[in-house]
Amino acid sequence: MKKIIVFFAACMIALSAMGQSKVHVGIDASTDCFLPANSRRCLSFGLGVRTRLGEYDQWMNLVGGLRYIYGPRLSGFQIPVLLNVNLLKGEQLTGYLGGGFEFDFIGTYWGSMKVQAGLAYRNFDFRVFYKAYQGDLGAGLTYYF
């Protein structure tokens, strides 16, 4: 499993670095809604820092970060590493699909694959995401400086 993760991360970095020129740092806020395992939903909230390699309207972006999530079901630090592919490009707005892995070190849980879809407008990035391993459906907003 470790070899697969390392290979995946290396491919993401190599593909994303092609033609990229700028690194943007931003602040991130998100909410996670853990879907009912026992007929009750649990909300968690996260704050963090994200880094995007490339401009919002480029073909691919590598996104990484560090966030702290707090809630009744899960609390602690998480490290997302994602590759976004811009599928819809407008004059000032792009729509993307992305995926990757979100590492964390909370108890015995070591992370989960993550898929997301979002819209990017200049310095703003809004996304919805899903992590199947956790049964987690969420949304996030990042402002890049």
C-alpha cells in the first residue's frame, strides 16, 4: 500500500509541475458531515492552510495543506494531497474534478482517499468532497493570497 501511495504522489507532483509557475498559499475553512452509521449525523469543522501549485485556470493543480478538524467523531490534524483537473474553463471561473489522499494521525486511522468537485474564481476555491472510508461528505472554501 505504501508503494502505491508513493507512486501516486510522485505522479501527481510530476504531472502538476509541468508548466506551473506560481505557488499560492491560502486559508481554508471546511465542514465535514459524517453520514449516519447509527442513524445520527456528526458534524465536524476544520480550519487550515492550503498551498496550490499553479494558477486557478491552468489545466492541472496540485493542492496540499494542513488542517485541524474538530468534532464529536473525529478531531486532529489532517494533511490533504490532491490533484485537480480543470474541466470547465470560463473567462474568470473554472470547474474542476480532483482526487487524492488525506493523511491523518488520529488514533488508529491513517487517512482516506478523497474525491472532490469544485469551482475556482481568482483567489477563491469552493469545493464539495467525499471520503468513502469515513463516510464523510463535506464542503470547503479556500481564499488564496
